[in-house]
Amino acid sequence: MTLADSEIEYIEGILGRKMNELEEGMLDVMFSEHCSYKSSRPFLRAFPTEGENIILGPGDDAGLVSVTDKYALAVGMESHNHPSAIEPYGGAGTGIGGILRDIISMGAMPIALLDSLRFGPLEDEKSRYLFEHVVKGISDYGNRVGVPTVAGEIEFDESFRTNPLVNVMCVGLVEKDKIVRAEAPNYGDVFLLMGGTTGRDGIHGVTFASEELTSDSETEDRPAVQVADPFTKKRVLEASLEILEKINVSGVKDLGGGGLTCCISELVDSSNNGALVDLRSIPLRETGMTPYEIMLSESQERMVFVINPDDVELAKQICDKHEIASAVIGEVIEGNNMIISDEGEEIANLPTILLADPPSIDRPIAEIPEDTEKIELKDPGLHKSLPKLLSSPNIASKEWVYKQYDHEVQVRTVVKPGDDAAVLRIDDETAIALTTDSNTIHTKLSPFDGAAGCVAEAIRNVISMGATPYAVVDCLNFGNPETPDILWQFKTAIEGMSLVAEAFDAPVISGNVSFYNETEGIKINPTPAVGVIGVEKIENIRTMDFKNEGDKIILIGKTYDELTGSEYHRTIHNLEKGTAPRIRIDEELANGQTVLKLIDEDADKNITAVHDVSAGGLAVALSEMVIKSELGCDVNLADDELDKIQLLYSESHGRYILTVKPDALDDVLAKIDVDVEVIGEVKGNSLNVNGHEFSFEDLDNAYHGVIEQYMA
């Protein structure tokens, strides 16, 4: 049991008695960090959560954002870090399964998956093993249930050697009048449990996720990892959508962390009602299971529908047709307690508010001072540094990953993996742009600016596709919150993220917190993984590749002396020191709005390509545009205050590269009232920057095949 002495005293003070073994287990999982958010809740309130396009913010299984008069998107993001460290294939697969169920629980059809992954260096055999099997787990699960994985991002860093991160975002489409919630408002309604049967896998999964890993975790904690079953999930998806179509469902919730204990208590607590659960009506996969095991099991592919008793027969017929188990396991009752009955005998009786809303913890915080020492380094020369940077696994092509994913199933995908964001069609006029981003070095060095930059980069990515950012989701991955400086990183990161989200009117509508990502003193770089949803007119879609020789290249935004924390420092000089690039929110907002206005008013398609500048700076961004298009460019960069390396590799925020048809250049420039510079033109088949020439073949060879060589 992981309950602290103070928590036991608090619980027994409310109950007025001792807990029995079953109640102790139920409260243990619900008081875990993973379920209760007891360390993070006080800080999460800083996020902006409401906005013009927001239907539902945090608090349910997913957030809801309006995208057309008819449709909304259900959007969520979850982590499955500890399970993936122990059993990467199953851990990643069950992570996909969990986020899919969250979206289904809102009444939505899942239409896209994205991932945000972190591993140790690819030179390390264990890291390669984890990487290979996590990707296979994601691809096998997503491909088999027929939901496309359309975008994502990956980082390799020493800090993730023993603690890989597997964060998954899912987007679902739902007609606004068919949205359902996780609630149980009506006395007498029954709980219909459907899907997979209940076994002994995943018991104490949430408490396992709320502790640090150790060198013994791979053997000791393996039973806490759930077993993925994508074929059952496919049937559960189809049966769930049919139930929602044919039955007036009062509420629905998936069984994820905390199993039946979490699901039922949160359903009724949201409606200030109680629940009676008949333990022996629950379909079991294994014999001899104890009440403790049944109520704490986190077996996958299970959903609970709250329905009128008159609809049970039809619901069960639908489940039978899809060949999945179903059973009425209890009912909504008056009062505010969750009661567990075993063959008529009451074996647990707990207030739902105690289960669903444990008290938060006021932990100590200690600020980490920034390292402002000036760093002087000798540059090896552009002809050595740029190819090496392009060959870094953090910059190089991720084709080895996304070619394993089916990103075209459901035939909505307009812009496929490999650009700044994925674009999916919603109807004949509307598309959505989706991305995930994070910069862990920046956040480690400067938590406020680094985390703010994660949101800003994700927003720039959807803007570069021509989309207006509507909403943000996140997975906040940090170390042990009982360590004062870790909690300060967390608090400060949220403050930075909130600044950018509020400025762009892109509220945070859903998310996940994953603490305890450290092993025997080795801490991950703090990782606020950010997903952004943008909405656009289909005719506004832009991509990063050059289109025509002679197009002029302009740079919107100013480059600053901000080389520390860059991919150049990490890859070329093996350094993670200094301060991160600063967020200048007025510039970031003005530059983004300028790009959106230019695209929206560009009826003649004079703006032919857009690409944001992020990891690797201008040199990498230009190289990516050349590689993507097989067209070259001639670029001259000059600044009286910056040397050539700062100009090429600084990762200053708020910058976009645009290409413009030459005869429209003056008109486009006249509309821009932010920092802008004409830096070159599309020309030939090589990158020529400040007199240094790189052939397309040199760039392409450096950029492609890197991960493939490691994984051969």
C-alpha cells in the first residue's frame, strides 16, 4: 500500500472507522498520484481553459472544441511511460487503447493518433530495443483498429535512457448533438459493463505509475502492465458507436487507470449520486479472483455505459452481435456512497467524494537558478557542422517510424507525416491541422521560457499549415514531485505554457500529468509534450516544400543571440548548458497573426511555401525545405550584431520562412508590419547559404537513413 500515514488518518477520520482490505485497496489506487493529481492540481488551475471555440475543458475523459456548425472534436493526450519502460510493446499498445477509449467515451469516432516519444541514445542497445518495440506497439495497435497515426515527434537523449516517455494524442469527430459525458444523473439507471473480460493484469497499475522505477522494476512490476487486445478494441469501438446511435445513453466512461473503482466512483460523483456494484455479475477472465483483484484490475478494452434498464436488452444484443461480453453490474442509487456487494453481502462502502476527489498536497518548492555563464566555443566550420546536425537522430528523417504507421486509413489525411503538422479533412470546406511538440533541453535550462516555447512551437507548426490554433492539450512529464526543485520546474513550466496559450486564445482543454519519471536518482529532462489543434479553410493549406524556381524567400521574425540550449550545442559540442531562447510574447503573437493574415488573404496562392524555424535554426529549416522539394535556394544572411553561427543555428522563437512569387513580393511585403527580411530565392538544386554550397544529394544523404542504420 502506498497511502501515507497522514492519508490513512484523514480517510479514517471521515469514515469514523478502520478500512477493510478491499476499501484500503480502492482508496490506495484513487489516492495515487496518477488518479488523484494530488501534487499537481494546485498548479494546473493556472491554465486558461475557456474560449470562444471551447465546448468542454478539463475534467472529463477528453476536451471538446467546436470546428464547424455541425461537428466538434474530442481531443485528449495520455502517457504510458512506466509500462513502456517495463514492456514496451504492450505498454505502448495499451497506451493507444486507453486514449482511444477516452475519445469514444465522449461519443466521438477516433479519426487520428499522434505520438510524442523520448528514448535514450540510439547507440545504447536497450534504448534501441525500447524504441523498436514501442513503435511496433503503436503501429500494430493503431493499424489494427483502423485509426491513422498521422504525426508525432521523437527525441533521443541520455536523460531518457532508463525512463522512456510514450505520450499519445487522439482526436475524434462527433456531431455536437451527440456528445456524451462521464456522468450518471438518473437514479435507477444501470451500469452496463461491456468489452473485454476482467483478469489479473494491470492490478496496481496506477500506483506503479506513481512511483520511481528501480533496477528491479522490470521483473517486480511486470504484473502491473495491462495486456493489449486491439482486435477486441475494434469490436468495442464499433459496438460503442452503435449503442450511442441507437440508445439514449445517460453517461459513458472507459475503464483505464484504477479500473472499476475509478470508473464507477467518478461517474456517480460527477452527478452527486451513489452506486451499488454487484461484484459477482462482473464477467471474469480468470477463476478464483478476489474482490480486491476484481475492483483494482486494469484489464483493457472495457467500457461502462449508464443506461435505462429498459434499454439493457438492446444494448446486450448489440454487444452479442459484435461478439463482446456485456453484463449489468450495478445501478445508480440515491446518496453519495459507492457500495460493493458480494452475493448480497456489503463488502465495501465508501463516500464517492473520498474516492473521486482526494485532497491535494502542499509540497515544498525550491527554485533552480539559471546558468547565465557565457559559453565560448570554436565552430568546426559549416561544411562539417550542418551535415552532422542533419544526421542527428533528433533532426534526421523519422521515416523509419511513420512508414510503419497506416496514416491514410479513413481517407481524411490531406498532408501526411513529414511536414510541420498533419492536415485532415473534416468536410468540403474545413480541415484541421494537428501537431505534437516539446523541447526538453530548453525546459531543463529555463522552465518558463522552455515550456512556453513548447506551446509556441506547436502553434507555429499549425500556423505554418495555414491553420488558426484553437486549443492545446498536453502531457506533463516530470521527475519526483516530492523533490522541491522538480515541483518548481513543474509550476514554472505551467506558468510559461499558460502565457502563450492565453495570448493565442488557444485554451488547454485536456491533459495528463506523469510524475516520478526517474530511476535511482537519474531524472528525465522535464518534458511538457504539447498537442495543438488548428482549424483552417481547405484552400488555405500550405506546406514547407519549395514550389517554383525564382520564388523569393522571406524571413518573418528576428534572430537573437540564443545559441545555448540549441541542437547545435547538443550535437556538435555535446553541451546542455546555459539558458533557453526567450519567449517574446508580443513578437510571437504578432508574427503568427501576420502569417495567418497573409495566407487568409492570399486568394491567388502567391505564398507558395511556409515553414517555421525551430530545432537546428535557419540552417536546418532551409535544408528541410530543399530536401522536401528537391529544389535548391540561394540565401544570404547578415546581421551586424550576430556572427554567422548564431544566425544559422540560433533557435530564437517566432520565426517563419515563406516563399513568395516574385511578381507578388512587393504587395506581400507591404502587408507586413513586423520584422521581415528578403533573404534569397529558390534556385538550382543545392543549398547555397552565405557562399557555402551543399548539393541536394549531400543534404539528402545526411538527413535520410540515419535511424535505419541504427535499427538495421
